[in-house]
Amino acid sequence: MQVFVSLPLKSVRSVRGRAPASHHGDWFKVIRLFGPPHASPDRGARGRRYVWAEIEIADDLRAHVSVAGLEATGGARVQVWIHRNRKALAAFLASDDLEWDVRGVA
């Protein structure tokens, strides 16, 4: 399973040939999903929701990514926006489970 995530970088820098930025948005492989959905406090009445996920970080990105959220397993725990990833997260949200290990799921 893959989700789109915007990772914070250590500083403004160019990653993988892209223009310098403070975040790197890309598709990442999910290791685990953690529920239930949370409402974002900084989005006001729009009600954007997210779930937590542990994602795999490629070796070439590891040196650029902020160390906050890095796990001992080699992944990073990040917020995954439900609206942006609604199709990928549909089964997880419908199940009402609190945690899924999705390493073997395509």
C-alpha cells in the first residue's frame, strides 16, 4: 500500500533534483496504519482529518528528512491526510480497527 505524504526536511534543500523546499511530498510505502481518524486543530471548520502511519524512508532520503518521528524500525511515523488518500485508506477506515500491519498488501 502506498500513500502520499509531505515529509518535513531538516532545512530548505533540494531533494532528488527538485527545487529547494522545506518539505518533500511523494508516494511512500506504508508499514503500519494507526487509527482512529483525528481532526486537524489548525484547519478550523473545514474538518480535515488524518490517521497516523509508519512509512518506509528510502536511504537516499534519510539524510534529508527531519529526525522527528523516525522509528527504530527504519520508518517514520507521519500524518496521512484522509482526503488526499481516501481510496488507499478506504478499507482501513471502514474496518474501524485501531492498527493494521500492511507490509504484504499491494
